[in-house]
Amino acid sequence: MRKAPAILLLAAAVALAGCGYRPLYGSSSESAGVAATLSAVAIPEAEDRVGQLIRNDLISSMRAGKGEEKYTLLLKPVVKKNGVIEKSQPSVTRDAITLSVSYELVERSSGNVVHQGKTFSQASYDVIRQPFADLQAETDATERAVHVVSADIRTRLAAYFASKPATP
């Protein structure tokens, strides 16, 4: 009776072996190409603090700018601050930072946009009417939104490069 799960697991592995599944960040030569291509993306300096945070997060996670730069990633972040819960009576309210980013991946050799997209994140925080604490809470919410957005952009770029035929 204990052999049945092992046989089922082996059958599933054999069935998946021929379906063309490959890990996005694996160690095979094809997925290594994705990591190498991600590192060939240049990200220009940003004009504002949020753009710089996104840029820094992407550079550190993709190792962008290492080696020959074949692509340029243009980022256009928009930050909005909204009240989530506002009551006149209690001294604590809840605000949210909404971060929307549109991006374009430009091939440097041709100047063509080869991939583009939009992503967003929302992070909420408490406002307790203490200036330093409120500023720190807003900064923390912004950084949380930045990490979500940059991870989404990195994943979308990796998926784009993985779906592209390998160049010799």
C-alpha cells in the first residue's frame, strides 16, 4: 500500500518531464539566460524619491547594469495618498499610499519598445497625529508598496525574457 504514492509521484514526474515545464530562475542553460538578460537591463536615474527606491530595488534584485546593457527600463511612478478611514471623533485615522507604475522596456540597439506594462500596490498605515510617527508610518507604507511593485516588474520582465526565443 505504501508503494502506491511513490508510483503516483514517479508517474507525475515522468508526465511533467515531457510537457516543456522549466523553472524561471533555475540553473538550466535556458533559465540562466533569463538571469543574464535581466542583468543586461539598464535603469536610468529617477527624478523623485519613490522612483529611486524602485530603481534601487530592481537593481539589487536583477543585478541590473552588470555586463553589456542591451535594454533600458523606463519607469513612471505615480504616488497618491488617500484617506481610508476618516472620523472626526477618534484620534486615529487610516490612510493609504497607492503606487502606480507604468514601465517600458526599450531595446537599445533599435530604440523600440519591446515590452511595456502597468502595475500598482496599495499600503495602508495609521495616522495618530504625532508628526514623527506619522511621517515614519507613511515612509514605511511607501517602502512596502515599492517592494511589491518592483517584485512584480521583475517577475513580468523575467516572464517576458523566458518566453522570448534564445538569441545565439
